[in-house]
Amino acid sequence: LPGKLIDCRTNRPEEAELYIVEGQSAGGTAIAGRDSRNQAVLFLKGKVLNTESLTASKAMDNQEINDLVTAIGSGIGSDFDLQKLRYHRIILLMDADSDGNHISTLLLRFFFRHLREIIKSGKLFIALPPLYRIDVGKEKHYAQDDAQKEEILASTPANRKVEVYRFKGLGE
């Protein structure tokens, strides 16, 4: 997977994690913030294929799906073997926006339809990046959504300087 998978150094799947991110900017940030001993990063280009009604072989015709299956190492369809899984945890790390939610949904659908044993074995996770950072003086608060941002702002004393930053994506 030239340029798409930045692998980790461990050969022990029970210690390894794979972060699946959308795009190169998010991939660059994830690579910079990872522990290279046990955290790998696979960045996908664009939205993945909706595999709901596709056979495993048809899904594998899609380059992004093929790269994902190759990276995790377990195979797919009749070739699936959970023992060959290269990572203890597979973490979907998408932007906290509608595109990121859509990509997460498409990936979840793919795992549910074609790699369900990974879900059943508790190895698939969804990371929830914050949408906002709120600086109150030297304190930093993070909010997942507008409602949580408003709660933080409402609990902040009126005499404190507040700065609100909205993240556009994981690259930030």
C-alpha cells in the first residue's frame, strides 16, 4: 500500500492499533501524533464504496476497500480468518462533520456486512474527535457538538476571556 499505510514497528498484533483516517491531511496529523511502536495509520481517499448489496469479490474491486482489507490482513469472504488480523484494535477516525459521519457509516456498513467477526470480537472502534476547543484563560475545554459548547460557555464566569475554535477536520 505505497503511501497509504504507515505501519507500526511491532510484529505483535495484540499490541497493534490501526487508525483509519480520511484523507492525507488527517493522515499526516495522525502520523505525527501516533506512537510508531504500536500505532499504524491508513488514510483513505474520498468516500468509500457503499458495499451493502455487494458480494465480497465485488467489494474488493474497489481500491479503497481492497487497501483496507489488505492492511488489516484478515482476508474477506471465504478467505476470512480472524487469527490473521494484524491489529488488536481498528479505530475509525473521521472528521466531526457530515462527510466524516457518512464515511464512518459506510465503513461500519462494510465491516458489518463483510467482516462482522471483527465487530463481534470487539476489535472495531469509532473515535469521536471534538468539534470545538474553548480556551478560558489557560484552561482548554473540548466540545463534541454545539450543545456541549453552549454548556461550557454557560458555565464560564462572565469576567473570563473566552476563545472558541471550531475544527474543520482532523488535519487541524
